[in-house]
Amino acid sequence: MFPAVHQLRYFLAVAEDGQFTRAAERLEVAQPSVSAQIRRLENMLGTPLFHRGPGPVTLTDAGATLLPIARRVIAELASIEDEISGLDKLLRGHVAVGATPSLSATLLPSVLGRFHRLYPGVAIRVSEQGSPQLVDELHAGTLDLALAIAPVQRRGLVSIALAEEELVVVTTPDHPLVRRRSVTVPQLAEYPMVMFQPGYDLRTSTLASFAEHGVEPTVAVEGGEMGSVLALVAAGLGAAVVPGIVTTGETRLRVTRFRRPAPTRTIALVRGAERSPSRAAEALAAAFTEGITAAGWPGPMPEGMRLLR
């Protein structure tokens, strides 16, 4: 039989105050009530929890073992109470959202800014990962929502397509590709490439495009993330294939589009299908879908991009 919540609260008060009388004052109950409940808790567990004697009471070994457990239980219950009390108006709560690096720098901040202005009491946790890692976090339940690249092939998850965009090639302004109006994958294979680290959707899609054309990339630098890849390209180490959305404010680099049909990717909002979302997660999902429908893409849209909402 598990101890009653009020017994754990009485136990914590006595453990922290070192006196039954002081604990009773803090709890605003009679001291005999505290003593009786502690005795029942000890009888239930079959062992004393306190050394009683002159001066402050101290914890037995069993009491010391129970102390962190009781604190965790009471903290979890307090969290549940806080969450429930603020559900209707989202006065409090929390939501965990993930996004790929390119979307963390473009779509995510705009939507989270609007969401925070509407619900300032909701705590937000952000995870920036590649789509495979985001899918793992969604499946494990550590994320409520994620901006990932479709298709998402995992049972128990559903996705809503938000936009489709072209992948493009970025180079320095003096790169030979800049003279071309468009480029093919075999033409790109003639030049050194800056490649994303394993686990990035862009690395997977780039290698797949090369394989489809029967060529292999010439890799000059391997293992970068979005910011470092753009910096390495700007430093003249090679060309890179990136999503168009990261190039709209980039002044160091030049963009060359692929010859049509260009490789594309679909941006999707992904969530679990097998558990009920919290009110905060529902509100944030609506902020993504309704925000794009009402206000469009935040900032300038690159060529070749189309919204699907």
C-alpha cells in the first residue's frame, strides 16, 4: 500500500524542520495529528523513520532513503496540480518542440514568438536535431511536436505538410558555377563539396541525388552543421547543397538553382497519434498551421518554394 499524500507532506515537514511542533505550525494542523500520521506511515512501511529523543528529531536510514522519494512525489503532484489549474486559459504549462537546424533558424522563432506573446506562462523547451533524431524523440514522448522533413516513416506519428521548397547550391561569388543559370547533379560532381554531418536530412538527400545520377560527390570537408557549412562555403572550401530558406538573408554566398526537376523537400509538422496532446501542444500546433495559413512564411520566400496550407 502506497502512503497517502498528506502523510508524505507531514513526513517532509518534520524532516525539514526537525521538530513535530514546528512542522505542525507550518502545516497549520495540530501537533498530535502530525505525530499520528507519521506513526501510521512508519507502521505501513514497517520501520521507524525518525530518531526521537531530546532535541531535534533526526532521520533513520529508512527515513533518509524515503526523503528524496517523497520530495519527487510531492514535486510531481505539484506539477500536475499546476498544469491542471491552468489548462483552460493556458496560464501555465509546458510544451516541448523540436526542429531541424534550418527550420530552427527560420520558421520556429517566428511562431514561438507569437505563441509566447499569447501564452507567456507556458514554458517552452526546444530541441534542435536532424529529422531522424526528432522522430525518435517524438516516438519516445520527450517531444510534443516537431518541424521535420517528410515523409516520416514511423508508426504512431502523423504529419501535416506545411511547405515544399527547392534545394539549391551555394558557393562563393567567384565560383565557376556562378556563371551558370542552373546546374545539374553531374555538373556539381565536378567540384569539391562541403558535406553535412551524418544524421542530417540534407546529407541523406544530397547523397541520394548523386546516387540517382550515377555519380559521387567530391567531398572537401565533411561533418559540418548548418552554420559551419555556410561558413566553410564562404571560406572557399567548396559548394554545398542547402535548403532555399537559409539563403534569403545570406550576403556572403551566391545561389545557383538546380535544373528542373530540382530536388525538393517537404516541411511538415509531426506529432504523436497515439496519445492525447496537452492543451499547450494543441495551441502550438494551431500556431504553426494557422499562422502559415493566415500570415504566410515568415520573412522572404525563396524561389521555388510553395506553401501547402
